[in-house]
Amino acid sequence: MLYWLLYQKLFPYFRLFRIFRYLTFRTVFASLTALLIGLLIGPYVIERLREFQIGQYIREEGPQSHQKKSGTPTMGGVLICISILVPTLLWSDLSNPYVWLVMLSTLAFGAIGFADDYIKVVHRRNLGLTARAKLSLQLLASAGVAITLLRMEVHGGYSTKLMFPFLKRFRPDLVWEWLGQIPHLHWLAFLPFIIFVMLVIAGASNAVNLTDGLDGLAIGCTIIAAAALTVLTYVSGHVVFSDYLELQRMPMVSELTVFCGAMVGASIGFLWYNAHPAEIFMGDVGSLALGGAIGTVAVVIKQELLLPFIGGVFILEALSVMLQVGSYKLRNGKRIFKMAPLHHHFELMGWSESKVIARFWILALIFALLALTTLKLR
């Protein structure tokens, strides 16, 4: 809205407002606005959550050191969502459809997490939504993103071709046109793309959710992943950089740099209160929203296959749970890790919570830097 007011409306009369046309300027201000929102309204949100007795439930089978965290205000993801969406509305070009797509995806996943948290803490049902219901809603929201992108592809605003790191010439199309030749079943041609997008976005959302188990762990890794996405989004939408790096030129996605910058600022603001010992937890409303946002941005800018690097810690955490469950079922109750997700395994090995968090942040930074090196190593 500020972009529309200060640049599109007032710039012809006040040449000073020319600065608001620059994407880098608006990204920085979106990040600072998100940070200020988080810092300023954080105490109010924490107090209200305490007042409504919305406290975190701690699993009895988890590490005993975590039992003292029981009752810490949760559902702080509401603060994260506000801190991301408000600056995006203020500083981005709202005529850009990608901005609305990513914001609505973030809201959709945040709503799923909110419903899960609400059932847990208000209705005192410790399991929240059933796993099937939660996954079904996530896949439905992801399918909505995929269908919207297919509609944009028809108008030339998007490409369904997949970009492989290190392989600049290999770009297979996820819309299989040969399936479209089957009478009455032409819609099958779009199915591979829709399924792929559903797996990427829902997978990213759940991966962040699984990582959210220690004070500041998930939000710290999110800061790093969002910063990497900010760089990737900017170069993907920049004509000169995209040509130089031989990326698919997508000028319209550059506006998502503002959203990614807001995500960085909002995450830093939340970390102020979520750092060990945490005053507030993000809950599923935060972790699912952040994961959905990261996955959606990656799909839009055609960097889906870089997600294992951008969010390396998230992927490791999710894989540890899958391996643990698979081993338990297939090997007659034998486990690979002392406890899953992975951060609990290291806690039970004797690492302090602060040490696990710091080392996982370092690992996340290494993964993100590896993701950025692939831009030129193609």
C-alpha cells in the first residue's frame, strides 16, 4: 500500500519518492518493519496468551529437561504471520499475482496450524488434529498453489519445467503433454506437476514443524533459509543476474524479495522472545506457516530442488523421523536414534540444549551457503 501511495501516486509530484521504486530499498524496509512489529507487539501477544492460559503441552516421553517448559505460551506463530504479512502489504507491489499467491499460501498453512494448536490448548486434546486430517489439509492447500501456477503458466507467467542444480541444460517439463493426447483424460498431463508441488510444499511445512522442538532452533534456521531465499528470489527476477547465472528469467518473481525480506525480519523479531529460555513458542500456526511459505517461494522461483540445501537442517530432521519410524516398524521395534527428531538424539547424547541449537544453526548456514554456490556452478 505504501508502494502504491508513495511511488505510483505521489512520485509524479515529489521526485524524492523515486527511491520507493527500488526493490532493494523496499526489501530492507519490509525487513525492518517486520522486525519492529515483532519486537513491539511481542510482549502484548505473550501477555494475552498467558491471560488466556494458552500454554505448551510437553510430551511425557520427551527429554525430562523439557518438562519445565510446560505452560510456556504457545501459538506465537500468530505474531510471526502478522509480522510477515503486514510489511508485505505495505512495501510490495500488490498488483503482482505472485505476492498474493505466497501470502495466501502462508495464511492457509497458518490456519491449519492454528486449528491444530487451538484443539490442543483450548480443548485440551493433546493430539490436536489427526495426522490424516492435518496432512489432507496441507495437500489441499498445496494443490491450490499448483493449480494457480498452472493457470499462470497458460498466460506465460510461469514455467512448469524443472531446474536441476549443476545441470543448466537439463530442464524436464512436469506437464506431460503426451498424456494430454488421451481422449477425455487430458487433465492427466498436469497431474505430475500437481503431485510434485504438493510433495514439495507440504513436505517443507512438515519439516519445519518437526524441527520446532528446541528454543530458537526452528526460527533460527528459518532466518538463514529465508535469507538464502531472498538472494535467490532477487537474482531470479533480475534480468542481468538471471542471464549471467543462466537462470530461467522470471521478472515478476522479483517482487517476492520483499516477502522474503519480511520473513527474515519477522523471524529475527520472534527469535528475540523465542531464544533460550523461550518466553513463547511458535506452535504449529508458526511452523506450518513458515514451512508453507518457504516451500511456496521455492516452487515459484523454480528452486524446488535446492530446498534440501536451503533448508538442510529441516530435511535432516524430517529424514530422522522417517528413518526412526521405518526402522521401528521393519526391525521389530529397533531404533536408529535415541529419539527423533534428530535434535532430541543429540540431547540424549549429553549435548546441552544451547549447544544443539548453536551447532544446528551453523549447519543450516553451511547448507544455505552451499545452495548459493550452485548459482554459478552449473
